[in-house]
Amino acid sequence: MNKATFYHAGCPVCVEAENTVAEAIDRSKYDVEIVHLGTDKSRVAEAENAGVKSVPAIVLDGLPFHINFGAELSALK
């Protein structure tokens, strides 16, 4: 199964993106993981390594896609 990781920081922009984008992904084709970087700072480096520059963002099959703009990833360190 393909992997989708949705990274966010819990801000209103991120929550709206999670409710809209992450929920619209076909769960029969993607294993979706939601990662709240505001509460799980240990995963910020993982997001950086995946190419995430700001949140909310979703990484589909290793490719990062940035959604709107909530916060720079550097602000979450």
C-alpha cells in the first residue's frame, strides 16, 4: 500500500487542511498517517528529510506537497 503522511502544527489552517485534504485521500490506496508536529517535535527532522518546508503539508509516496501556509517548519523546532 502507498504511504501518505500529513504533517501539521495544530493551527487553524492546519486543522482545516487535515479535515479537507487528508480526509479526501482514498484510504483503500493509501496508508494515511497524521503527524502533529506541535506535540511530536521528535518527528520534525523526519518531515525536513522528506522535503517539508512548511505546514500543513502532505507527503505522498515520498513527494512533499505544501498546502496553504500555516507555519515554517523551522518555527516548530
